[in-house]
Amino acid sequence: MTSNTTTVRPRPAVEITQWDHEADVVVAGYGVAGASAAVAAAQEGADVLVLERTGGWGGAAAMAGGFIYLGGGTPLQKACGFEDSAENMKAFMTEALGPGVDAEKIDAYCEGSVDHYNWLVECGVPFKASFWGEPGWEPPGDDGLQYTGGENAAPFSATIPPAPRGHVPQMADKQSGGEKGGGFMLMKPLTDTSAALGVRSVYDTRAQTLVTDESGRVVGVVATQYGKEITIRARRGVVLATGSFAYNDRMVEAYAPRLVGRPAASIEEHDGKAIQMAQALGADLAHMDATEVAFFCDPQLFIRGILVNGRGQRYINEDTYPGRVGQATLIENQNQSFLVIDEAAYEEAQATPTATPFLRHQPSWVCETVEELEAEMGLPEGTLQTTVEVYNKHAAKGADPVLGKKSEWVRPIGSPVAAIDLRGFTGGFTLGGLRTSVESEVLHVSGEPIPGLYAAGRCTAGVSAGGYASGASLGDGSFFGRRAGRSAAKG
Amino acid sequence: MTSNTTTVRPRPAVEITQWDHEADVVVAGYGVAGASAAVAAAQEGADVLVLERTGGWGGAAAMAGGFIYLGGGTPLQKACGFEDSAENMKAFMTEALGPGVDAEKIDAYCEGSVDHYNWLVECGVPFKASFWGEPGWEPPGDDGLQYTGGENAAPFSATIPPAPRGHVPQMADKQSGGEKGGGFMLMKPLTDTSAALGVRSVYDTRAQTLVTDESGRVVGVVATQYGKEITIRARRGVVLATGSFAYNDRMVEAYAPRLVGRPAASIEEHDGKAIQMAQALGADLAHMDATEVAFFCDPQLFIRGILVNGRGQRYINEDTYPGRVGQATLIENQNQSFLVIDEAAYEEAQATPTATPFLRHQPSWVCETVEELEAEMGLPEGTLQTTVEVYNKHAAKGADPVLGKKSEWVRPIGSPVAAIDLRGFTGGFTLGGLRTSVESEVLHVSGEPIPGLYAAGRCTAGVSAGGYASGASLGDGSFFGRRAGRSAAKG
């Protein structure tokens, strides 16, 4: 056949005269969801073929920090001295990742979390039993556990017993400055396991269209390889795992327009194609507006000051998960943020360890008084002054009744005082996608599964409905990726 | 055939042994989009049949206040002494209804707005050439023109020359307290025109599924009528116009979860079915999270005080379109709002005319000082006090540099001072839906039109991508409804 498949419309199986490849389970995409699906399907005895668009395995996962959101009392949590339960984990995820989370998915994910951790360990994913408790996007060294969702901060900590759930695989040379992070050390063992189980993979091969039989069942994939169209028969099922739509401008504009021009923590291959291929079969979607939002400032820095919006008002407790800061900034505060911090706090922050020294920005303005700073920043008279006045009044007593920042991080802002201009310092990736069952079947808009079609990872709507915690994507990608592989293997 | 069509999957035409009805153009839904489509299709010479689920024409439109968002220099705008241009209208809609508006749709809508006004007048829709300039959700009398998007308020008025664009049909007995509003007086002439043109309609008939031929073209509708399934052949095209998904709990939870439990300005028939029927054919969607959000408080009241969030901070200029207040409250401020107003302003508001006297709430707390009020409301010490202090300092000079409320509405807050608890006082309807072309063709996820299928109104993503102005739904529903009818008639 010749090349240039320009449509995502399904191809009727009767038109396929010859299959170039064949397997029980065909997986599109070799990131965390695809690798987990491949391993799980192979463990079920299926003959598995993975199609990967780039020249190698990894996807966005291999470039990620590597957090996997797990809990409910994993061996790593216990080894680090933390108690957790599936119930507390559910309560937190429902609250922090909502509103509108898929309750069935949250239940399955939380109840299966310890088992999933053990499965990852069996696959060879290494975790070091040490906890990183300082502020930061990720540990600067090779510690294996961190708070990554704001569990130990307001407003959640008041009602839900907190536990750290960010599990990060250990990179052997991370302590000594190795370049590859936790995401690589998740993907390397998974793909090694996959290969050991006999999973085959073809690279530079991009899934373009699904093939369906007369009954509507998905029985294969049409892909392009070096400009030529090839056909792959799936005897039992196809698993879609090609990532988010963060780099599909048209889709971002249509569903998550605040993210236009600011994709981050994502890769250009995240073009939403898997979503469209399934939509062409009548697949349902969910939470298409949901986005992870990174805030490009070092937490060691901003936790020691106050973040104010374009009106000079505080808007979030600075000791929470920095991704919550990003979402609050972009979605609730017109992407306007300034960090106000005094010299002593700034200097103190400079002396702390961090994984993100490049996010320690220089002050944009430095003044002797807040009154001067307010004027320099162009804020209306009295706005920043009263914000600092109220903050300082309570901080003198170690309290933050306005936003509930923990006492240990609450200190009156003194002089000299600086502000760092963080307007527009956000970016992220999309979290919405195909609606899937807890067994990772792709659901038709009628509510029924589309026979032969499974999906996992960021081409699906996973555990997040809007809110986010670092590790939720590698978490649900691997968790529901396994289920996709298992379901497909059963056919 | 027997009843109980439980799936939205398309029905193959070859399975239809007998057509119960037949027309050139079949329209599902007899609200504003359906009526406009029916009239336009009939004007093109098509034989038109409208299927309506309820016992009569009207839809949500007939119960609405009746605003139609029009501009660019309509005869009504001119008669009321306002200048406007398509360019200014585009600039405003792009800014206020975004981010992410469909630029092609905005262009078509603004450039065709004067013509559309004239068409409505030709259909018999009456407009009274008088302007209502006081704060309010709608005019208390029968005035025909009002600002309904915040055009004359910050932040838009600083850069885009404002013009009122809320055109409301005149109800003959509205001045004397007639029960039916502008929406009825839009729908009555449209459906009278439709009937005069020979359009047929069948009531108590609910569209359930689309019928497609072997090429994928839509050639009919399967509907239920008194529990029985009936089939309707569409020789040229089908127009979907059955409204939003505000009453489909599953869809609201999946796409716009902040609106769960708070549908408003909508009707129970808005179940998203048309969206799903088209999705089953591979139709694309857009802006599924977008929602209109009403704020259940009388503008005459809240414009005279300040609105503060759960932290005691102001968050919006109180003189803007109240729907913007609703969106800012629900989406950006955790649905937390309090109106702080002094006794003099409260009394003054009580003496003003309004269409919504039932939204003039009693004070929840009344105190001599803001300090006492702050404590009564349970706000952290200093928060509300400094908010009022900063507001009053600038208000003494007639200015509001923090949020830009117009000078005429800015007055220092005195004593006694009250607060009205408006937490959770929001509700609304969904704005997202099928992605359509400017000719109202339903677009497949591949980008191409689905042959024979057209849609308009709130089952489509129209001119809004998130922001809103009153009249945008009757506006784009009628505007793109006409185009849907015309396109379908051409086949």
C-alpha cells in the first residue's frame, strides 16, 4: 500500500488485502502506559507487538522526574515510617483531583495501589527507602518518597490524614549528578521486562487508523513506517497509549485554551491522535479541559515569601504542592503572580538544596519598604501594603488564618523586601481524553465498550478530573496500562 | 417497529423497511435553533418537518428573558443612539467570550449581525427602540436594548468602544406585568412564520438515533412517539437542535463538574442526546467545559456595594455583566461570595426598578463597624477591614484602581454596614457541544463535514469558548440555526 493516511476514519477489515504484522495484542505507544500494557498482556500469555512512533521506547515518561502516585500503605511508605490507607488515599484523591473524579477509577486505583507497587518492584523498578521532606518539585538526590499533592497542607490536611505518595524510582548515579531521572528508571526496567517476556516492538512506526470488522470490533491498526502504510492485525485487541493532546494546537484551543502556547512536561508526539482515532469509532470523552499546570519557580524560594496576584492579593498557601499553585495562578488568577519575599528569606532559600536551581529567579524589584515596592510593581496604593500588613500581623503569632500555611513556614516579611515577577510562568499538559472503564475498555458514547479497543495513559481521562498531583500520570498510566494489557490479552 | 431505542448508535438505512414520515429537511428540536432552521430551510424551498419532544414549540428559548446578542450597527442600536461596528463587536466577543473562540464563527456572526436582525424583524419579531441603562439582569419593562456582556465596564471598555448588544423582543403586555417575556416573543413570530411557510411539526416525538446510508451520509432519524419507534426520512439533511447537556448528569460530571447540581436557565429536555447521536458518527466536540453562570443576586443591589470572596478579598468589578460575576465566583473563587454594603446604599437599591426583585436578599449580618462585621462573618482579622479600607481610600476620590469599577458606582462604604451571604448562589447551563462549521455542518473528528448532518444552538459549541454574554445563545442559536436550515435545504 502507499502512504499518507490523512484521515482517522476507521478502515474496514475487508479492504485489507494483506497484514504486514500480526499479534494477539497490538499496543500503540511505548511510554509508561504502553510498556505496562505490553508487560501485562505478555504475562497473560499473549503475543504482543508494540508500535512506537519514535526511534525508541520511553515516551514522555522516560523524560519525567518519575513520580508514581501510590499509597494505601506501600512497603516504601512503611519503610519510611508513614502510615496510609486506601480510604485516606481515596478521600484525598477525590477531593484534590476533583471535582468530578471517576469514583470507580479512584476506588480501583487506591485499592490496587499496594499491589501495583509490588508489581513495579517485581518488574525491577528500584525504590530507595528514604523520604524527602523539604519543599521542591522533586528530590535533589535519590530519595524515593515525597509529598506531591499537597496532602500535608491546607485545605486537605485538616480533614484527611496525610501521607506522602510520590514514589520515585532510584537512579543509580542521581546522587552524583546523573542525567537521567526517575522516569528513565521506571521505563528501563519495564521495557527490559517486556523484552524478556518476548514482547516485540517496531519503531518509527506511527499508528494512524484503526481497522474494524463488520461488527464494529477493532481488529487491527493501520500505521505509517518510513512514509509507507503498513497494516497490523490484532487477534485479541488493540491498546492505545500514545499520550496527551498537549501538542495538538487545534485540540488545545478547542478544549483547554488557557494552555495554548504553553505546553510543558510533554513531548511533541503528544498530538491527540489516539483520541481522534477512537472518536471516529464513537468513543466518549471526559474532562477535556483538565490540565496539569507547572509553576516555574523553585518551591524553596516561594514557600519563604507570599504569592500575590495581579491585584496584590494572596491566593494560595505557598506550602502546598506547586502544581496547585500553577493551576490557581493560570485558571483562577489570570496567570498573574508575584513572589514577595524579604532579603533574609531569599538568602535562606539560596542556601537550601533543590532539584530546580534554574527556577530560583532573581528579584525583579528590591525596596526598603512594602510601600515603595507596591509603587514599583505598579500595584494600586494600599493593596500590597495591606496584604503584607495582614499577613505579618498573624505571622507574628505563627499563624496564617487566611490561607492556612503551616506555622513553620509563616514568618513576618521584613526589610529589604523584593518581588519576583512570575506573570505567565506556567505551562503544562492535558489530562482529559478517552473515557475508559476500570478495565481500560474504551467506552462508546452509548456507554458500552468498543469491542477490541483498550486505552490507558494520557490519551484517556484517568484519575484526575481537574486537580492534579505529581505522579498521577505515571501512576494511572501504569496502573490502567496493566489493566489494558490484561483486558486485551483476554480479548 | 417496537419501542425502546436505548442506544445512540446510528441505524443503517438498509434496516429501515418503512418510513413513517418524510421531508427534505428534518429538524430535531423546536426551540430557537430549530425554529430558525425550519424557517430558513422553508425559505429555500425545502419541505420541512420538525420533531419536538415536548407538547409544543418553544424549548428553553420561550422561557428565556429573550436577549439576542446582536450588533455592528443594528437599526435598533441606531434608533437608541448607539454606534457600533462589526470590528468592535468582534474585538469584544473575542476577548470576553474567550480564550479560544472560533474566530471564523465570530467573524461570520459579527459581519452577519445586522442582516440577522433584519431577518428576525421580517419574521415578525418586535423590538422597541428604547434603551435600559440601569443595572439589571434584564429590563423591568419592555425596553429593547441593554448592555449584556460588560461592554461598558472594565476591563473591556478601556480598549474596545462599547455598545449595548442585548436586543430583547417586546412583549405587548410586559409593562403591565405580562407573564411571558422576550423569549416567548421571539419564538411566537418564528414559529408563526414557520407555519405560514408550510413547515410541518410533530410533537411528543423524541429523536433517538440517526439513520445513515452505506456511504455514511445521514438520511433520516429514528424517533419515539408515545412509546413507539417511528422513522423519518430526510431527503436532503437532518438538523440537530435539541439544546444543551445541562440536565445530563453524567455528561455534566464528565465535562463541567462545577455545574453538578446547579443547572439553571435551562430545561430538563436538555439531555445532551443530540451531541451523543452525532458523536456516535465520529462528530468532533469543542469547549465542553464552558458554562454560562448566573449569579443569584440583583445587580441593583450588588453594584452598590463590594463583592468579596471567602478570604474577604474583592475579585471583580461589581458594575460588569452579572454573568461574569457568576463565572468569577464559581470558577475562580470556589463559589464563595459575600456582598458588603452599607445601609444607605442598601436603601437606595431598594428604591430602584428591577426585573428581579426576588434576588434582593436580606442582609445576613448587620454591624456598626467593618471590624465587627468581619468577626461576625468569620473572616480572619484584618482581611475585610483592609479590603474596605483600600476601597474607601480610593472611593473617596471616585476611583477603583483595583478593579476599575466606574466612578459613578464608587462610593465609600459607611456605617451601619451589612453583608449578604451569597455563597453557592450560582447556577447555569452548558455552552459546549458539537463542533460545527460556519455553515452549521457537523464536523467529523477528521475535520470533514458529516454528510447530511447539521446542528445549531446549545447542542453545538457556538460563539462562546468559556466567557459569556446574555443573548449569545439565542443569538448564535438563531444565527447558525438559519445557516443549518439553509445548508440542509441545499443538501
